[in-house]
Amino acid sequence: MEVGVPDLYIALPNGKSLHCELKTEAKDSKQSPDQIALQLKLESLGHTYVVCRNFQEFKKILNKHIKEA
């Protein structure tokens, strides 16, 4: 596995994609420099990248992006 790759890649309708990094709610649960670098690269290419800290947040974000696709 490549360093910095998000935990989840979700293919959405109409050629859209959602990249999701899963972190805990703990204050020390942060993205690594490699993860931040890849996030910036993906976003510069027009992809959506999110960091989710719990299942409810993930579900809300996923539903939003499915409706918008």
C-alpha cells in the first residue's frame, strides 16, 4: 500500500469520487504529512477529500455527496 493513501475511495455517480480518511475523535489523531500532501494533490485535480472522525459524520458526508452527484 502506498504511503498517504486515504482509507476509503468511493466511486460516485457521474464520474465523481470521494476520498475519505478515517480518524478517531482523539485530539492526537491527525493526518500524517504524506496524507496531507496527497489530499492537496487530489483536491488540486478536482477530487473530493474528507476526514471523518465518526460513523455519523461519514454517513452524513456520504449521503450529501450521493445526492449532489
